[in-house]
Amino acid sequence: MKKPMAAIFLFFIFPVTVFAKDLTIAAAANLQVLMEELVTTFEKESGSGADVVIGSSGSLTAQIENGAPYDVFMSADMSYPEVLFNKGLALEKPKVYVYGLLVFWTSKPLDLSRSLGDVLGDFSLKKIALANPRTAPYGRQAVNAMKTLHAYLGARPKLVYAENISQVNQFILSGAADGGFTSKSSVIDDSVKDKGRWVEVEASLYEPIAQGVVVLAHAEKHNPEAAEMFYRFLFSEGAAEIFKKYGYRIP
């Protein structure tokens, strides 16, 4: 899989990260760390190439509704692909391909053995990053976790909203935020595993992050066979091993 040789018109109309080839896959930002390995494995097994477009699930949905020529949509939740199916923009109802896990990640020397509510209230945390809850499922579940902990009102003045998980990670790594809520896949990536400290958010504090995939209507006319092959690949043992490696739970 080459990168970042995107079709120029996609770059200007839809300003997101793109990697180049034939089939076009729209993928939620929490998947960015694993998409190269996932697509490279798919290409070796199938002989079919793929482009990857990265963005928040809400932004990608809006792009698809406005005619973006994507073939497969890997969302960070089930609701966005469900919307596309109901509008006739996806061929079948979404299916869960992984469950995502939420973590709190910080560059500060905090005692993360405390309750997360206590951590969020620590005076040294001035800015807490999370993905925009209106468009990013991980951001929405971060808010749910804080509300369950009765920590949301206290943390609210500290919150810094990012467009997606990738930008949350940039905020934390650059020091623009003292900590934040991100995907487990982000913090176990080799490139950042020694940067900062993190703790997994208890699953009981938020709704399960069931991530759904659909083959889009665009694929029916342009890439039906390749789209179907990639869809089936996502539920293969090879794909499951990659997902587990990056901190996802398989259905």
C-alpha cells in the first residue's frame, strides 16, 4: 500500500488523510494505526489494491451523503452506517467487526491507580482532550463515562474538543492537552508506547463501542467484487489477529 498518493480531487474536496490505490475504504480515525497493516495483508491475500480515507465517523458519513466515491465504510459505531443504509447508500445493514476500548492517556506523572474521577479532578490537568462527541463515537462515550462517574461538570471547563481520535492523540503528544480520552489502539502502537501513561476506562462506565462496517452503494457499480472481498476479509482470522494486536475485541 502506497502513501500518501491520493487522488487529487479527493484531497481538495474532502480534506482527510488518504492512501492510494483502487478500492476506496473510508475508515474511522481510531483505526488509523492499523489500516496500513490491514490493507497490506488484504492486498497480499486478494491481489486487489485499496485506498484508505481517514476521518471521524460523522465527517465520513457526511461526505458519503454528499457523493464521496467510497466503497466500504468502517465506522466507529453502528449508528452512522445505519443512517447510510436507511438512506439507500449502503447495500446491507451494518455488521459489527470489532468492539473498541476507551482509555485515558496523559503525559503527566499522575497516580492512575486512583479512580478515574479523581484523576480527572487533579489540579495538574488543565486541558483534557476528547473527540467531538457530536461526530466521533469515542468522544461520545468519553462524555458518557465522565457522566457515569459524576465527573463531567467538574471536568467540563478543562475539555478541549478535537475533530477525531487522531487529533486527540496529536494534542496529547504535542502537550497541547495534558491528557485525554482515546482508543486503546492508539496507545499500544509501538511508536507511542513509551510516551506518557494510560489507563483503560472501565467498560461499565460507557456504552459498548460496537464498530460497524457496510459496503456502500457506490461499490455496486464501480468495485463490487473487490468491496465484497474486503468485507469478507474483515471477518477472517487474519484480520482478527490484526485487530486483537491493536487492542480491539472481536465479536
